[in-house]
Amino acid sequence: MSCHTPTLGLVKLRASQINGCAYCVDMHTRDMKQAGESDERLWMVAAWREAAVFTAAERAALALTEEATRLADRAVVSDAVWQQAAEHYSEEQLALLLVAIGMINNWNRILVGAGVTPGT
């Protein structure tokens, strides 16, 4: 998994949606669209559990993203979500996913905290 895979785009978009970072939602949606992502998949990220357009690996990454982003809700990533991700990604890839999740969460907090909005 490279730094610019569709999966990492989904991770960045989903964390940004959860965190209410309009700037990042706008930026990552535009970047993904420019990279060839379909409108349907972009629209379905917020409801990924019910959407049939994501692979099992992407679903595992999105579940990991949600739990790692919402640490205030449970303080840890559940064993079930971790195991599901480990079935699809190597240790190196899991480390990359966690770093990407941590970094987008930090950027979301910086931009929301500074009041940055799309077009500014």
C-alpha cells in the first residue's frame, strides 16, 4: 500500500467526516475524484456499512478508522476490528494505516480549531 491508494483516500475522507472538518472533506473528495474515484463511492463513504461498493479490505480500513478516530467513545480499538484489519493488511500496512489515521485526525483538529473552511 502506497501513500496514495484509494484506501488511504477513504480513510482520510471518513475521519474528516466524523470530525466535521469541511475543509478536509472538500479537499479529499476533490483529490479522490481527480484520481478517478467514482461519485457513487464518494457519496457512500458516510454510509459504508450499508453500501456494497467497498471491498472487504476497504471495509476493514474504514472500521479501523472509525474506532481509532472515536477513541473518546471506547478508548481502544476493539480486538474484532483489529483482527479484521489484520486479515487484509500486513503489519507494515497496518502501521501505515494507523499513521494516516492519526495524521488526518491531527489535521482535522488543526483546521477545525483554526476555523478553516473550504475556499479559504
